[in-house]
Amino acid sequence: MAANTRTIRTWPTPGEVFYPESDGKPMAENTEQFNWIVLLVENLKALFANDPNVFVAGDLLWYPVKGRVDISLAPDAMVVFGRPMGYRGCYKQWEEGGIAPQVVFEVLSPNNTALEIVDKFNAYTRYGVEEYYLYEPEKKEFRAWIRHGDVLEPVHSVDGFTSPRLRVRFWLTADGLTVERPDGTPFETHLKLVQRAEQERQRAERERQRAEEQRERADRLAEKLRNLGLDPD
């Protein structure tokens, strides 16, 4: 049995900068916004589950500048290429090889103000985000920006647009936004992802049982041939 482990929280020493791990704000303000954030984060994690050098997180505080506790961002979903998955209370960029999240998503609620949206856009531009995606479920509006040099430039035709980094494709329909994996399958809810994984496990188990049954039949046939004095080989 493995020994019990316990995380020990350490407090900053005098003169050390303390970086809060929460901004005190809720992750979402309604069920639609929450469902979309979970959908994006869980599917992005699944998409890069086999790549140890891609970090995916949702609603995690990101501190881009060392010593500046007053500068923090909390994208609804973010993807960092070149950094490993694993526990983080917050994302301190200077401890992550200086790598900023390359891809961020924001899912708007009716309470988001124009000033908040502009401030986030300016911050993502300033601190190196390469791809910025903004979705407003209530209005079914989707916008995207891609970095060119020092600026994030808008994608004028988002329907069918493919993310350069993620290789996922976005479609707008009357029902809202659809996000497709590189293989063309759509992003699914966490429940469907679990059901799909269980179906795959059951399929693999059935194949294993069939292979085992075939081996047993072959062994029985070989034994019969040997009893008849024949070489089964």
C-alpha cells in the first residue's frame, strides 16, 4: 500500500511576494456559460491527453509578470504548448520558461461589460497570446483573433476556420457554435466523453475475449491432432 501523502502549504516569508490562487470571482454566472467552459476544457484535455508537453487549464489565474500581483488574467480555457500537465495553483509565467498561453478562450455571460472585454483583449495582446477565441452563447456569436507580429488581428470569416495551433475547426449554426476535432468529430459533453471511453473499453475487452477464445480453439485442435499422431505445425 502506498504511503499517505499530504500537500503542505507554505506561506511567503517577509519580503516574498504572495500570488493569490483565486480572484474571488465565480467561474461562471449561469449554467450555459459553465457548460461551455467545461466542454472546452475537458475536450481540449482529451485532445492532448497523449502529449506530455501541452498544459490545459480552465479559470486558472495567470501571472505574466514577476512581482506584479496586480497583473493577472484568468482565461475560461487556456492551452500552453511546451509546458507539462500537472498541478498548479496558478500559472506563473516566469516559472514556466517564460511561455505564455498560446491559445485562450473566453465564454461571455450577459453581465460582461464592453470595458471588461476590451481590457481582456488588450491584455492578451500585450502578454503574447497567439490565438484568442470569444464566444457568447446567448447571442450565438463567435469571434476569433490571430497574432500577426505584435497585434491580434480579427479572423473575418470564422465559419469553418481552423485553429493553427489546436487544429480544431469552428462552425456556426442556428443552434450555436460547434467545435470539431482534427478527425472531424465534434466536441462532446463530459458525460459523452465518459460514455465513449467506456464503450471503447468494452470494445477492447470483447476483442480480447474473442482473441482468447480463438487461441483456446487453436490449442484444442492442436491437441486433437497430436492425439492422432499428427504434427499440428
